Amino acid sequence: MRPLPLAAAVAAFVVLAAPSAAPAAEGSTTRFAVHAAHFVDVKAGVLRGPAWVVVSGDTVESVESSAPAGLAVTELGGATLLPGLIDCHTHQSARPGIGPMEGLKSPAARNAITGVNNVRATLEAGFTTCRDVGGGELVDVSLRNAINEGEIPGPRMQVATWALSMTGGHGDDRNQVDYHWENDLATGVADGVDECRKKVRFDVQQGADLIKILATGGVLSANDDPRHTGYTQEELNAICDEAHRLGRNVAAHCHGKEGMIWASNAGVRSIEHGSYMDAEAAAVLKKNGTWYVPTLYVLEPLLAPGNPLKFTEQSLEKARMVRGHMHDAFRTALKTGVKIAFGTDAGVFPHGTQVKEFKIYTDLGMTPMQAIQTATTSAAELMSWSGKVGVVAKGSFADMVAVSGDPLKDITELERVKWVMKGGKVYKDELKR
Ligand SMILES: [Zn+2]
């Protein structure tokens, strides 16, 4: 729920990277087919009989209902095949369980080492695509680039670099300490219209695919209130104007209702968390076409007995306060018809375990198919990557996962993804055939 703390001293030298307008391609031209007895067609919203997915290189050529002639077949037997999953709210450079002060002292190189393990765990859990909505020190940019260059296994990533925060807001790490250090560009702190515009330009220069802003206070930051607004309407309008001018979407961390409405009216693409969304706020999001990324599972490990993630009592108190509202917000959004995309805040808790988010969505009223669509077609639409990810169809990347059972009967099948392919390459195979 907070961006990674910044160790300001190590951020001086950075490698510039071109923003990735489209997901990166992988480059082989081998043709083969993947066969499974069942196939979740997320676009049509139905479970289909046997399917043969014809793959050419890293791309899906076609989906057939009978065996294509003359092709090698990757046999998945009685398994159920789905598109690779998408998590729209992760922090891949975060190291869970170290507490805020150790986090503040953790240098970029250390976070990068953790990040390599995090992106692999994310991929092996079934997430072939993710958004990283706030890291520091460009670890997120480096992870994205190393994955795209085939150096390490991990999901396709859109990254936000530094999340914009007002002074004293959810992303101002000076809240944590009793001394003051000079602000510079290598943090997300920006106040006033001019500084906000400049910070958006800086993030884009440094490789941001999207802009993340902290439009209300947060839970895991010190001395702020999740219900308070984090930016004025003028600042939010300027941030969105600048981001859109540079071809970037804006994701807004929001707990409080007022900040959520302001951010939606400013034109952000998504509201993250949305804890205090009521009928009035939901109606605004629906009218503006703003996405809602719920992040509900995070509260379970956060409030687990014994405080395993080592957060401060003040943060735990705030977590207990918002917990009572987040499930109501989800039900209200679902009833109102707000667009919902899957997101978890993985990084606050261990990467790979965010698969437990699905069950909460069905417990709160979604059908299993709707829950799967939040992490496939809907997440892809939120990321402006429709047709390339979140679907297995002609022209999409060959990003697929398989489970042993039927996830439409038991959504927790997605907690046990047995087989993962990304860009035509198998990264995990634990299927019994
Ligand atoms: Zn977060």
C-alpha cells in the first residue's frame, strides 16, 4: 500500500530506458500446438471442450477444436487451459516482512536481488503480466527491461517508477524519520501544479509506462490518514493532463471517498484500493469509466496474528479501520457496474500468494467467470494491452496457464496453477498427465 522506501544516496546514476508502448516480443518462430481437454474462453465467458492452441514463436496463431495436422503437440491432458493471469497492483521490488525502517535503509541493489526472486514467483504463480505501481530507484524499470531482454524469468510489466505524493503524504518517506533530508527529484514528492507536472515528466523520462499517484493518505505510511485527500483537484487535473499528453495512463491510490471522486473526475485510469467507495463515489466512477482495482487479500497477511510483516501499531490500527469498509466497497462497485480489474498489492506480502484474491471476489458476489475476467480481459483493457494479453486468441501472446480441475466450479484451482507458458516458452510444469 506504500511505494518502496527510497535510499536517496544510491539513485544518482540511472540507465535510461525507452518506455514500452507495447508488450515486448520474444523472437522464436517455432510452430507447435498446445492441447488441453478444457479451455476457458474468457472473451465469450464460457468453458469449451477440447482445444488445440496453435502457437507460432511467441504468438497464438489460432485456437482449434480438433487436432491440427503435422504439428508437434504439447499435451496437457485433462487440464483446463486459461490465458495467463494479470495482476494490476504489485510492487515487485518490495521485500515483505522487513518493517518500514529496515525498508528505508535497504539500497536499490538489495531490492533488485529481491525483485529477481519476486518476478519469478509472480510468473510461477500464473501471472504472465503485471503492473508495478510504485517502486523506487528504478528497480522496476530494470526488472522490466531484464525480463524483456530474456535475462531473467518474469511477467510482462508496466512500471510506474516513483509514485507522486504530496509532502507529508503516503509516499513521503520523511514521515518515517525524525530528521529532515533534502528533497530532490529522486523521490515521488511533488507539491503544487508546477512540481506535479515536472515530476510526471521526470518519471516518464526515467522509463515509466504509467503514472502512479497517491491521491489520499495510506495505511502503511506514518502519520497520515487514509481518509484525507493527498492532492487538490487542480494538482490532480495537472497530473492527468501532463500524463495524457505524454501518452501515459494514471493509477491513483485512493482510500478516502473525496480523493477518489476528485481523481476520477480528473481523468485517472484506475482507482487503487477504493476502500471508502459508497454508492455516490461508485456512480462517479461508473459515469467517468474509471477502473477500480480492489486489493482485498492484502489485509489478511497484514492483520495475521503475531504481526508477521512487522508493521507498526499505527499502521495495523489503520488497517483495522479500512478493513471494515473494503468489502462493502467491492459489493457496491459490483452492484453499480463499476469496471473492476484484478489487483492485490503483492509486495506488501509475499509475491506468488496473491492468487488468494480470487476467492474473496467470489465470496463477495462475483461468479468464478467474472473473477477470472478481472485478471484477464478486464486487466488487459485497463493496461491498454487488449488482444495481446489476457486472452488466448489469434494475435495474442502465447501466454497461458493450466490447472488440474475446473476453476469455474472451484475458483481456488487458481491457487494451484500447475503449468505456465509465456511467449511460447514453458516456465513451470507440475501437471500430472
Ligand atoms: Zn500498493
